[in-house]
Amino acid sequence: MLDKMLERLPDKNACLLAWTGATGQPQDFQGIRWAVEVKTCLSGNHHKIQINGERQLDTRAIDFVAPHQIIIEKSNSEGNSLNTIVDNVAERIKDEFSLLTRFRSLLAEAGYFDHQRDLYEEPQYVVRQENSFEVKEEFPRIQPDEIRNGVGDLRYAVSVADCIH
């Protein structure tokens, strides 16, 4: 998703600053009053989106929250490895040292290290489908003010069929 944003949006700095996936924030991308949560799943399990935490779909302080589902399939002969994706992003920002440094730092925070590249060469994945949804009032979710005291570490699934209106 970061690679796609860097390809399509002119402000590479804003794209990289918005990427919070490695930092423990509720959503993978956050801007001023917007957020995108990327949900990747294997092609056989695409009928639901896993939600991790009560704040992932919380719209109280944000105007726009969008879960973005990426349905992938493992492949031995086509597609991209994690290394390929990392290399594509690095290539897009190679001329901007501060961005490249921030990107490498965020990768390390996420547990990706260049000296272990051989671990990430396989498997390869092919993107089969992508779906974006906007969290509005009728969107199926648990809202933070609905949770009773003593309940935490919430994990639940949302049916994709119920997200399409």
C-alpha cells in the first residue's frame, strides 16, 4: 500500500509520514483527520476483515476511516516477495535521504532487517483483489463507548458482505 501511495501521490514526504503501521498506532496510515487500516488476507479467507482493538474503526476524532482489504495468493512462480516490495519503495525515495532513512528505521521497527534479506525472498504473493470501505454510521463495528469497564484487547471479525452498501 505504501508503494502504491508513493506512486500515485506527489508528496512523498506526506506519504511516508502517514505510514504508521510499524509504530503501534491503531491504523496503518494516518493523516490529519483521516486514517486507512490495511487488512491483508489469503484468497480463501476474504469474506471477513479482522479488527484488532476497539480504536481501529473509531471515528470519534477522525473524519474519515477506511479499512482497505488486500486479498493475496501465495505463488512460487509469480508475484512479489517482501524484498521486492521493500526495494520498490526504496527506489521511489532513493533521492531523498531523510525519507529513505525514515523508511529504513520504520522497517527495523517492524522487524525487517537488510542483513536477513534471504528470509524474506520467499514466498511470493500475487494481489488478487482490493476492496476499500468507508466507516460510516451504519458500518458494522464495535465502538469504544459501547465497551464495558474491564473489557480490553478486543479482536473481532467484520463480514465483508455487510460492509458493502
